[in-house]
Amino acid sequence: MKNNAKKILFMGTPYFAEKILTFLLVSGYNVAAVISQPDKLVGRKQVLEMTPVKKVAVEYNLIVFQPFKIKEEYQFIDEIKPDIILTCAYGQIIPKALIEKYL
């Protein structure tokens, strides 16, 4: 945590967001938890696959939340008490109440 003591909640899902999360982590930022889309079944065999962002979060032993509907399931964010919420290609519309609370 050399660069920033502020607690970051990172919201993202695809490879693009994975690169940004990885940069934050290797640069020493305090990423407290990650929110990503739910894992999906992929391919002919319908194998359940983690999102790229979740893979990085698991590698770094971060808390991961995967709500199906962020509009209805965001109360857990209060438990994290983030200073900053960083959103990068998350894939759902962030509820107005959540935006207003962390502006």
C-alpha cells in the first residue's frame, strides 16, 4: 500500500478491466474488494468460468461480490466502507442511491 491508503472498491468484469485492476494491485493501491458480474457457463460443455476480474481478485485474495442485480444487492458495500469506488466496464447500471452515497 505504498501509493494510496484510501480504500478502493473496484467494479469491473472483462479483460479490459482486469488490466486496470492488476495495475492498481501491483502499484500498491489499497483495493479492499471487487465487484464483478456473475460467473458464466462457457463453450459447448457449458463450463462455469470466472470473469477475468474475478480471476485476478482470487489470485490476490481479495473479497469478491458477484450480484446478479446491483440495483437490488448493494448493501454489502457498506460493510467494506470504501473511500473510493472505481468502476471500469462493470456491465450493469449503478443505482443512483449508491452513486449519491459515495460521491
